[in-house]
Amino acid sequence: MSVINSLCVFCGASTPPDSRYLEAADRLGRILAAEGVELVYGGGALGLMGTIARAVRDNGGRVTGIIPHFLTKLEAKLEGITETIEVETMHQRKRLMFERSEAFVVLPGGMGTLDETVEMITWAQLQLHKKPIMLVDVLGYWQPFMGLVEHVIGTGFARPNTRDFLTLVPDVDSVLPTLARLAIEKGPQTMPVAE
């Protein structure tokens, strides 16, 4: 059994040409289902999003999808999951994803994934939460982003402790063991976001 009960996964709704991204999402979904960790995600049926959610669902795990009403007209929401919550805005979606999860894992994705990730880092920087934020470096995807973080720190626009809000892992098999290690090292990560 995992040290956490629920995990928010940010990832792309696009289907990349390299199938190894989808394979990583599928593998993480199977791991979460096997370990009894609920997946909290953006509710879509496409790309990495749909892949991880189907893997959890089809292997007997719990899946909560949170999707704004307007997106259900632009992209299909995944059916047959444990719970689907429709909200009015993207901001409500991110807030509810935050409230429903104990940690954040980020797979490769596009601008929406970057937006969600940077917002969680910003909230941590502002001491609004202490939940782990983990980037899964599938095929080295997050190396340019980590370089940008170092650039921002190096030019004085962020404090060096910004590094402490992010954990980079090489693959999906490292996710739950790393979260267990962080729980031992840092203790409970339950500070809520302020209103």
C-alpha cells in the first residue's frame, strides 16, 4: 500500500508521435491501480490523460476526473470512471484537483500541463502548500524546463529554494518509492491553500 491515497497527475491531452510517452502513462496508471492510489486528473479521454485514466480504471482503481463544462464540448470526457466532476472554470478545476490530492506528478504535456505545474510551484513558493511536486523525466522531456528553472534562479528572479519544490525522477517506476522517501524526509505535507 502506498504512503498516499490520492495523486493528481498533470499531463498532455495530445497523442504524441512517440508511443513511449503513452506507454509511460499506461504504466503509471497500472501502478496506481495496483497500489490503491486514487488518480485525480483533468477528466479527458484523449492523449496521455486518457491513457493513464483508462489504465487505472481498467485495472480496478479509483479515478476522479475534473473537467470544465466548456471542455466537454471540445474534447471527450472519459466515461466509466469512479467520479466525474464538472466545474465552470479552469481555475475551479485546478483548485479542486489540488484539494482532492495529496501530491502532484507531472508527465509530459503541453501548455496546459505547464500552466498547472507552474501554478503549483508558485503556490508552494508562496507557502500556500507543502505537497510534493514531481516531474517524471520521460525521454528527458523535462530537462529544458529544469534548465529554465535554473536560469530563473541564476538571474535572481527566484530564490534558490525554488529547487526544493520540485523533484525530478527518471521514470514512472520511481514515483511511489520517491513519494515514500519524501514522506519520511519531510513529514506530512498537508498545509492547505489559503483562500
